[in-house]
Amino acid sequence: QGARWGEEEEQQEQEQQEQQQQKKRNSP
């Protein structure tokens, strides 16, 4: 369960990073 939970955490971090990048792109 520990390793699985870690993988899920990594996925969430990647999604957050992508969202931040999108916001920066939208910003002039």
C-alpha cells in the first residue's frame, strides 16, 4: 500500500504542475 500511495502522490503532483504551467501560459 505504501508504494501504491506514493505513486498516486506523484501523479497528483504532476497534475498540479501541469495546471500551474497552463495558468502561466494563459497569463500575458
